[in-house]
Amino acid sequence: MPHAGPPENPWIIHCGEGPLVAAAIHHGHFVRPEVESLLAVGDDTRLREEDPYTASWTDVAPTRIYGTRSRFEFDLNRPPEKAVYLRPDDAWGIQVWKSPPPAEVIAASKRLYEQFYDEVRRLLEEMTGRHRRVVIFDLHSYNHRRQGADGPPADPEQNPQINVGTKSVDGGKWGKVVDRFVERMRTFDYPGGKLDVRENVKFSGGHFPRWINGRFPGSACAIAVEVKKFFMDEWTSEVNAGQWQAVRAALRFAAEGVLSELENP
């Protein structure tokens, strides 16, 4: 299993030197007992919709953020009013609850959500006070075999290996940084051929990058990076270690380019 548990904290923030942050807010799988007892969704289904193995990718940056709780407890990439999935259409048609969760359970989840954003706000305020510009890689993975374990994969024309979500990024201020990230990911010497890297095809970026880009428009830039689960089997969660390591190497290569771009006036 790609997750250990139960975690002591619902998220982990490691603070390092420099202006680069990497986050994997959907990595977590654990849910607190009061939530788990109410869930109708099974463990395997939850895991399939989470982003296993992404926390280790955050080591491409000195400052790291990753979730340890499942997005089925609270989703850090949704706006506050949508942070707790209540209906199947909030969660890919999945029946999440045995019966509607009590208000106090929802409220407790939303308090944790608010605490996370308070901590990230304080972190970025401190970082932008020390650095002229800060970049955040918002790292995710996404499913492309939704027709079943033996079904065909989704059309690669609409499902790039690396989808870069930049709809909330101010291109006038951050265009060169985004371009450097995309260029480095595309030119990385990936085993078996160059990566298919495109912007805003499958995803344009969720609430987390939109919140950062809106709150710190001139001093911080969050780039949403969605990696198609070609490096793993999304139905069994078995990972291809070589592909997974190669994705991390590509992200590290891109991080070096972004840091170089940030040094330019």
C-alpha cells in the first residue's frame, strides 16, 4: 500500500530554504474514525481517486507540503463550500455516505480545511517576505482508465501525460516561469521518449492554486501539475518504480529551470 497510517497530522509541511514549494495535497488516504464509520465508499475506491505516490515527488523542492488525510474526509483542492463531498455528483458519481453525515462531522472536517489554509497562508506570507518571487508546484495524478481495469484507456489526445493547469496564473507576470517549466518537462530525456506535456487540456487548476494566485498575485505563482497515472495501475495501485522515478527526475529537472528563471530580474 502506498500510504502509512494513521498519521499524527492531517498534513505535513517541511520548511526549507529558497523560493520553491512542492505540494501533494491529495496524497493522503487515512480518514478519522468518526468519518470512516459513516462512509459507504470502499477503501479501494477511495484509493483509486486519491493521488498515491505523489508525496515523494515533493522532494524536488526545499519546502514541501503533502496531505495525509483522504480527499473523502475533506478535499483541499475544492472551495470551502465544496470541501466535503455530500452527493455522488461531488465525487465522480460515487455514493460516499451510508446516510447524510451529521452536521458536527462536516463542521469538524471544514475546521481542518480552514486550518490548512491558515497554515499555508502564514507560510507563503513568510516566504514572500524573504523572496521576491515564490513558485509552488501543485502536484497531482489523474485516472485515465475509468471504463474498468480491462477497459480501454482514455483518448490520449484529451489526456496528456502531464497536464499543466495555468488558467489562474497571470501570464503577464509569470509567463516566462510557466514557459520554462513546460519547456523543461518537454525536453527532459524521459525513458522511451519525450513526455507529452500540454497546458489546460484535461484540467486548468483547482481551488488551491486559484487561491494562491489570487491572494499573492505578484509574489507567488502556483502551477497545477496533473500527471496521468501511466506510471502506475490505477485499479490495483501497483506502481512502476522506473516510470515513477523518471517522473520525479523530470520534475526535478523542471524545478532547476524554474529556479534559474526566478533569478532573472
